[in-house]
Amino acid sequence: QVHLVESGGGLVQPGGSLKLSCAASRNIFSINAMGWYRQAPGKERELVATITSRGTTNYADSMKGRFTISRDVAKNTVYLQMNSLKPEDTAVYYCFAHLITMATMTYDYWGQGTQVTVSS
């Protein structure tokens, strides 16, 4: 089981920045993929960014060039640096971990979510 603890959300003005953190209870090399989803009220859950155990990153088109996902392996933590924030970025951001066992069973774990609000 993987326990995820998120932090870093808050209220910022348009054009501002926030950095989200997601600390995992397991060595992240043993987690096949980690990343972030977001969900605004009344909208579908949207994938924001992912990073694999090999360090490969991927971003949704609307976040490319503004958001950066990174990791600190020693701290078992992934980060999401969000720059040039827009009001449409307002959502609850959820960290996730996707784990595939040696028996090929898959497990998905989620953090509690952190609110990001972009407003003037």
C-alpha cells in the first residue's frame, strides 16, 4: 500500500505560481508512475502530469510550458511547479501513484487532494 500526503495548495492571483508536493510512503523507484490529476466542480477529472520510475515525464497540452513535474528520490517525493496560473487552473489537485506488482496486479492510490484557487 502507498500512502500519499499532498501539500502546497492555496489562493494565488492570475499569473502567480504555486508548488505542490506529494510525499509517498514507499520508495518511488518501486512505483511505476506518479503524477497529478485535477478536478473542478462539475467537470471531469483531468490528467495534469505524470512521471515514471524511469523519470519520463508527460503533460497535458494545456499545461505544457507552464507546469513542471519533478522528483526527489531520496525524499520519496514528487513536485508540481505551476507557473503563469490562470483562473481556469482552479481545481482540487490529486496526487496519484500507479503500482504494478510482480504478479501483474495493478493498484492505484490517491492523495487527499489540495485546493488550488486562481483568482483576482
